[in-house]
Amino acid sequence: MKIRPFGVEQWMNEWENHCEYNLAETCVESLTMKQLLAMSGDTAAVLDEMLNIKMTYGAITGSERLRRVISMQYRAQSVDNILIAHGAIGANALIYQALVEPGDTVISVLPTYQQHYSIPASLGAEVKILPLREENGFLPDVAELKSLIDDKTRLIAINNPNNPTGALMDEALLKDIVAVARQAGAWLLCDEVYRGTNQVGDGYSAAVADLYEKGISTASMSKTYSLAGLRLGWMAGPESLLKAVEIHRDYNTVSVGVLDDYFATIALENRDKILSRNQTMLRDNLQLLDEWVSHEPLIDYIKPQAGTTALLKYHLPLGSRQFCIGLLERYGVMFTPGEAMDMEGYVRIGFANNGEVMKKGLARVSQYLRELQDELK
């Protein structure tokens, strides 16, 4: 099976450990195990319980305790509607393997995480792209989505909140998309890995799994919960779908690590403390970013409504990869080039690090922009 190189992941692998200010980070600043244990309220009890865990495979589909606490994030999902995977990336891949056949039509928004169009293409599906346009606030046009539907449409893939734009579909728009999917008899997969990061309210947007009988929601511990090192994610959806996915999962997963399962459970049982920390950080950092953009004539953006990233449009006559490598080499600041996301002319910034990193990194970007402007006159 041939598949395109994964642009963003290749870029991260090349540069992530060679920068001074990582403004490409998409996970809210990672927690230490010490911080997580402190949030549990009883470090000694958690450590004692952990030390008595046998290092077996553990529960194949995820412990009931973990699946139950995950199900509490949804309106209409029970423990039997949750299946654990190796990150949201593993959950998404398994869903495509279970549902998509050669000759199917898959519709994916763009920009989004590359999995959602490259994997179905590699499986022999015809992938139709639904472009998210700046003039629409990077929100999908429902009429345009309808125009892409054909009699072979098997699955529609969306991403809410959106990576990389931070655009947020409200429940009314999601229900409009559900109506299109229902009329087509198609599955609707929503990558909700940034759910919980809305800039207002409790941070949570509506979940597709709760809105549609063929809706699937995927998420993980990485972005919103600052625990990417656990490599643990999940899918929420109909039991019939999860049974179909389990057949594929047996070939490449068996189970996640018992310690990953355990610490994800501890984290989600204390998610109010993690969310309080992380939402404050994201909201403060977005204010910093918004103020910076307002003073940079060479940069425009659509202000994110959620998520941890923004798509910056720069007004300079050079490619995004060249722009980003120059920024790294001169100032040690890392962005992600739009080229890696099939969005040339833009760069992605993450506003998920602590505020000091943001301030110092953005100051260096300003210097770089002034230099480029002088050099390219």
C-alpha cells in the first residue's frame, strides 16, 4: 500500500528537537507526572495503586473504569460506545480501515489533519476535498458539501475544532452537516482531538457521536489534556461500528499499556483541574497572539474560536517552507509551513506553550519579518 508522506509529522520530526522557541506545538504545555499526581489529590494512594498493577496486556478494549469516565464527556454515550486506541491517530486509522473500500467516495475538509484524506486515498477511495475558505471563517459550506455527494459516498470527515485554523462549528452547523450525511447514508467522522478548548464557556463543543446514529467522534489525551506521552486516544460511536473496528484493532493494537490506561483514568477523573489550567493558558496566549497580529502589517489571520493553533497568512513573496526554515536558522523559532498541510501561503502557529515562550518567540518573529521585508524590497 502506497501512501503520501505525512507532511506535518515529517516537518516535526526534522525540526522539533532543533529549535529554541517551539511555536509549532499543538499540545497544551505538557504536564509532568508530579503535576498530574498533585492534581489527583492523593499522590501516595495513586502511587501505591500503580505499584500494585501487574504489567499484563490489561483490558483489551480499555479498562471499564477508563471507558466510563470518557463516556461522561458525551451526552448520549455509554461505556459500550467507547473503544480505546493508540492516540486519536490510531483511532482514525482504524476507522478508515474498517469502513473504507476501494471505489468508495470519502469527502474530507481541507485544511485538516492529513490522515483524513491520505489514508482513504491509499485504500483506493476517491477522495473529494471540501475546501475551508478564509472568507467563510474557515467553516464548511453545506451547499458545497451537498454538491460533492454521490451514490458511492461512504464517509464524510470533518475536524472540530479545526486544526490548523481554530475554526469552530456550532451545534446548528453540525446538525446541518449531519442532515447531509444522513440523506447520503454516509458515516460522519469528526476528529475532536481539540474538544474542550473553546475560548468561551466550559470549553466543550457538541460531539458528532451524540448528534447522529452514524456519527463517530475521536479524541485523545494529547492536546486538551496535556498528556501526549501516554499515547492514548479513543473513538465514540455505535456499538456495531466498534465491533467492526475491533476486528482490525486485533491485528495492530491488542491493548494500550496498562500504565497509560491507568494514568489517563486518573487525569480524566480530575479533568476539571486540567481544563482550568489549560483553558486559562490558551485564552491568555490567544490574547497575546491577537495583539501581536494587530501590530504586524505583514500578517493576517482569522482569530481562532477554539483549539491550540492558528493559521497565519503572511504577505511576502517566498514559500512557506523557506519562510519557516529561515526563521529557525536565524532566530530558533519554529512554525509549521503551510506547504506541509497543503495550504501554501500560510504558516501554522501553536499558542499552547507558556506565555513567556510565546512573548519571546513572537518578538523574534517580528525581527525576522522586518529583515525579510528589507531583503525582499
